[in-house]
Amino acid sequence: MRIIRSIILFIGMILINSCRSGQQDSGIIHLSAADSVYKDSLRTWYLTIRSFAQDSAVTVIQAIKALEDQYDPITSKVRYYNSMVAHYTYAVLQPNTAQLYADSLWDMLRSGELVSHNQEARVYYTRGMYYIGRELYDSAIYYNLQTLSILKPPVDSTLFYGIYETISGLYAQQKNFEKAFFYYRPIIEQAEQLKHPAIDVYVLINAFCYAFPSDNDSIKNLGGIYLFKAKHIIDSLHPQIDLSKLYNNLSYYYAAMNKPDSARYYGLRALKNYKEHPVANSKQEIAYYQVVSSYTKQKDYPAAFRVFKEMQQQTDTGKYSRDNLKDYYELAYLLARTRGTPTKALLALERHTYLLDEINKYENDKQLQNYDTRMKELANENFVKAKEYEAKNQRYYIILLTVIVFLTLISSVYVYFYWKKKRLLAQREQEYKHQNQLLEERNRISREMHDDLGTTLTSTLIAIEMLEEFPDEKEHLHLIRHAASNLHQQVNDIIWNLNIQDDNIRSLNNYMILFAKDFLTQAQIAFQWEEDIENEDKIILALQRRPIYLSFKELIHNIVKHARATEVKLYIRASGNHYHLSVSDNGIGQGQSKQSDTFPFKGGGYGLQNISRNIEKICGKVKWMPCVDTGGTKVSIDISIIAEVNE
């Protein structure tokens, strides 16, 4: 889901070095009234500038530490490290720097420097916060559960609420919005008191994100209520906060309610706010997505494409989440298809399909983990029931416990080996697929070497060896000169194929006609050609141009070598995206050895097989047939042109 990542980025921010009144304990700092007000102002200022003024934000955190050092230096140091981990994990996305502070805090715990349960709990909570930034959610859950088990009265209320907020975010990440909203309720109730509006607004906006995606209609409706309550607070109290998140969520809300005009309105307001108040690690792509989607729903494709181009210029797709990337390529495919650019549409569709497969794989892995968890929970429930039964009847307890343990063991062993075997088969299948790809690549290289340079280089070397053996015979010099000429021609072919200025039908036709004219003239074979070209400047990329030329070249060579023809005719027609080429001769024909359209001759040479393979790989077809007029052979090649479109 597009919003979940932005929610998790907020987790831990409220926890930054705040305090409440309570019983004196070495893990809780009690400030004076004046210092408490001053600290609250520093926290509010930090939340305002943390994304776009990183150096100033760190200075604010250090100022809070200096204030709390006067009361409890150890607890102040723990809170400072916790705040720095939160800042570098969520605000500026520098997990390596966050790890340094998390490890330093962990070293304090191992050295025995911490004496309070609240201090130790904050260390575990900070560790879990760091793992959330690394997207290691299982480890994050573990450390948050450890935090709850360590906490003992008197409890630091900010730490207590921070743990529940983190658990809510983790459940939302797993798309279990009912539990996410359940654990978020105490934080919502505190925020509704509006003691700190700049913070409470974020809480209410996050409440919408936790509740609105739920399938439970009552929870979904509560999400909308909290979102508009946050909007009302902003409109009435005007707290100094970043409004982009509010506008993004309002746009998302109206899009879900099938109101594209309102969704686009708030999406544009979010984009305007991003431009007027640029921040690091912003979520502009969410606003752009809502605006483009609203235009596409109303079939206003020119406007959608205009905003999409702006989205490409203003955002970095390398920083998109996996879900946002999927949505981005979905839009790219839709717009490319509507604008008639099949190449771009195909690339976008392939990338979109790949991301869908990746997301499905991730979901399957999560289902497997959930299955293992359910198995463990079932075993625990059975164990508890067995303990209850033991109180009633000791003899049946032993039998029942033995059966449960045995069944659980058998099930665990079966599940373990089953999934191990499945993973092994998947790995072997992947290796086999990789080997096939390598083999195909080797075959492609061997075919190109056969088509281009292999034969010429071999004949040149043989002629050189013969010249060394018989230096007086000038015939070998002619052979070397002929081979060098062929090699020169083949190098020219390669250069021609690589030159993007020749990516058009005119260049392709002229090059083929020039080759056939020279080659057939040397073989004393008459050559006639006819062209019917709609647009000679139409682009035909090298990935299609080269196979067409090589196939044509192979056909001419085969006619000279095997057909015994005295006349060759070439006909080329190009209309729209269709390219047709036919070569006919008056030679001996196919005889009785015709096998198929793909392999026309029994024992057909490697070159004939290459013609069919090369043309099929570029979305074309080859057809071999007898030439009725001359008695020879006619070969037809039909290609669907894929060309880039300059927009």
C-alpha cells in the first residue's frame, strides 16, 4: 500500500525525549514546569524542520539533551541515542548512521551502565525502531515484545505509547488493519485532548491510514472521521506542520470514494505544497499518482500525460517503494498504450508484471511465516488444554500430552521437509533455466560468427598458409585479396548496423539492393527489384534491421551457391508498421524435399535455419514456396515494425 511506508516513517517521532509527571525513577526525567514548556517547544520545532533542515534538527536534539543532562545524565544519554536513531532512520533515511547510535546504546546495556527497567526497555525499543528502518519487521516485532516484557511500573508514558504506535505500524505493514487500529486507539484518545496540536494532527492523520484501508466498514468510516477531524484542527488552529501528508490522504480518500475531481484537487494542493516547501524524502509520487489517475479516469489523457511527464522530471523512481513503482509502471503502460507507443508500453508492462510477481512472492513468503506462527500457536493452545485436563484426570493427561507432542513433532517435521524439498526444486528449476539461457546465448553467438566473420577469416588464413607454401603462385594473392574484400564488406555491415542514422527503411533497402546488385553481377546473374514504400524515413531499429539484412544476405548467397539461377527478382513493400520482402529466382527450385515453412529442405544448412530463427525473434514470419512463373523458389518475409516515437 502506498501510504504504509509514510506511516512507518512517522513511528518513533513522538517518542523524541518527552516526559510526563509520575513517580521518581532513574528511567523517567521530571522537568520543572518552565523546562517542560521549553522542551515541548523544542519538540514541536524539531517535528517542523526534521525533513528539510537536517543540521538544525540535530542541533535541536542536542539542545534537548543539554536540558535533560541537568536532571539525569544517564537517562538523558539513552534518550539522546534513541532520538538520533529515530532521526537518521526515519527523517533522513541514513540507516548506517542510525546503526552507529543503536550499537552505542546496546553497548551501554551490555556494560551494565543502565540500572532502570525503563532505560533497558528504551534500548530494546530503539533496536526495534532501527530494524523497522531496515524493513526487518520480524526482528522489529521481537524487540518490541521484549520491550513490553521488560517494562515495569512506574512506566515512562511516552515509551509506553511509542511501543503501541510501533506495534500498530507493524500490523499495518502486514495489512492487518483491524489490529493496527486496535493498538492505535490509546494514542488516538490521547491526541483528541489536543495538548500538542502539531503532534496530535499527525496522530489523527495516521489513524486514517490505519483504519480506512480496512475491510471492516465501521473501522473504515472511523478513519474518514479522524481524517476530517485533523483537517478541522488545521483549519481552526493553524499549527506549524507540513500539510502535504494531509492533502495526500484527502486525495486518497476521495479517490477511494470515486470522486476524481476532489482527489485531483487535493493532489494538486499537495504538489503545490511540495514545491513551495520542499523537504527531503518527500512523497510527491503519491500526489502525482492521484492526479494522473483522476485524469485517466475521466479519459483526459493529454492532461494525464502532461502531469506524468512532470512526475518523471520531479521525482526519482529509484527511491520509490515497491508498491509505488508498480503503480508508476501501470500508469506508464496505460499512457503509452493510449498514445500509440507500443515499445514503451511493452517495456512498462514487462516491468509492471515483474513487480507484481515480486510482490506476490513476498506475500507468499509472509503467508508461509504466518502458517508457521499458527502452527506454533496451535501447539501452545493444545499444550494449555492438556494442562487443564491434567487437573481433572492425571492418567488421561499423560496420554493426551504424548499424542499432542507426537502429532506436533510429525507435523513440524513434515512441514519442514516439505518446504525444504519445494525450495530445493525451485532452486534447481532456476538453475536449469539459467543453464538454458547460457546455452541459448552461446548458440546466438555461434550463429552470428557463422553469418559474419567466421567463414571469411578461415578462408583468409588458409590462403595465407597456401601463399607461404607456394610463394610463386599469384592465385593465392587473389584469394587473400578477395577474402580481405569480404572481410571489409562485413566490417562495413557491422558499422552500418550500429549507426543509428541508418535506422530507417530507406537505408535498409538501399543497403540490401546495393549488396545484391554487386554480388549477383559478379555471379553473372540478372537482378531486378521493385519498391512500394509508403514512408522511406520510417524508423526501423537495429534490432530488426540487422536480422532482416542478414537473412536477405543469406538468401542471395544460397541462390548463387545452390539455385543455378540466371535471374533474381526482389520486391519490397512497406505500409504503416508492416514490412514485406520477397525474393524469387528461376533456379532448380525445392524439388521433392520440402519439409515445412521453417525448414524447407531435408538436411537444410545452418544458414537456412538461421533465417527462420532470426525473423521469428523479431516478430516476423518466413514462408517458402515454389515460384510458379519461373519454376524456381520464392521466399517471403513479413515483419511488424517496432519503432521508437519521439514525443
